[in-house]
Amino acid sequence: MEREELIERYFEQKLTVEEQAEFDALLKNDTAFSKEVDFRNDVKQAINLNKREEQKALLQGFEEELNNATTSQQSTTPKIWLVAASIVALIAVGIYGALQFSSQSPDELYLAYYEPYENVVKPIERGEVSEDAVTKAFAAYEMENYQFAIKQFDSLYTITNEGYYLLYQANAYMALDQYDQAIPLLEKHIALKDDFQPKSLWYLGLSYLKTERADMAKPLFELLVSNNGYKAAKSKEILEEL
């Protein structure tokens, strides 16, 4: 079974006995696999925390209104109706949020904001001809020969362990609409925590949008906004749409 599918089934709690054994073995013996699982788990926890905080804030607001109404003794409305109104309002907010989201297309957001990450590592000069692997890889990337670029970046990462090759390889996969291949590479790069990490956060968020996982994309865009650096303004725009 593909590693990506195995992780998905793990978080969906659908692993068979054989799949669980395979998962446990990879978790124990494969560092990259373990980091990817940890990253997915961190994202999941961030999503759940965000939802709990939003709900808590809303309920606290209802409680304050209830206490004010009870203390003032100016209203003859029974307390039970205020409680019921709070519950109805909470449900209404949830329904409204769902309707707002359904009116926005994550795919349209992706198309509006996605463009391949620029070549800042080895800019290609007009007419430049070189046989070195780095130049060949980035020349292929700039000329949209993504299949060749993918192979070159994979080889270069194996040789050098430079994390940015994962970012560019993932971008090449995204340009080919192969998100199942791009997402694990971006997650792996993020776990390295190098200077290019914010770029992979952005592209992972976009990949989640494209694959209809907006709930996983949202914490990544929130992180970019809080850092107030790479793509912070555009991340805020996307969050407003979500």
C-alpha cells in the first residue's frame, strides 16, 4: 500500500490488522514516515483546537448575555428560553458557516492563487548552456519540462540533502496535477524547518485546497498570517474566503 494512503487510513481509523502492522513497522524504522505522521497529527490537533476555541468564545458570549439578562430583572422572558435561544444561535452559526463555505469553491481559490514557485536557487541566464545537474534541473523547471525536473530534483536531494529540492520537486508535481505525490514532499520539507519552510507551508495549504481538505489548509494559512512573512497577505485573503 502507498505510504500516503496508509497514513490517510490511519487517521480515518480504517487500518486492517495487516495494514496496522505495516504502519507500525514504518513508524518505528522510517524517520521520514514518522515525521510525516507527526506533522499530520500536529495539523489535526491545530484544527481541533481552533474549532474548540471558536465554540468556547461563542458560548462564553451567550453566557454573559444570559447573566446580564438574569441580573437586570428587566425582562419577563424565562431563563430557559434564553438558554434555548443560545443553542439555536450556536446551531445557526454552524449552518451559516457551512453555507458560506459551500458558496466558495476551494478549487477556484487554488486557481486564483497558485503559481509555481520561482527559481531563486539557480536563475537561468538567456542562452546559458551547462551540463551540471543543478542547471539542467532548474532549466527544465523553467521550461515546464516538469517530468525531467522531478527526476533531477529527486537525484539532487538524494546527493545533497538540500531541502529546497523537495519544494521544487513538489511544485513540479503540482504543475502536473499530481497532488498525492506533491503533498508528502511538502510535508517532509516542512519537517526540516529550513529557510524555505514558509514556501512549503503555502504550497501545502494550496494543495490541501485543491484536494478538498480546506480544514487542513486553514491552520497553515493562519500560521503564515501570524508569522507576517511569506504570503501573509494572500493567506489572509484566502482565510477570509474560507
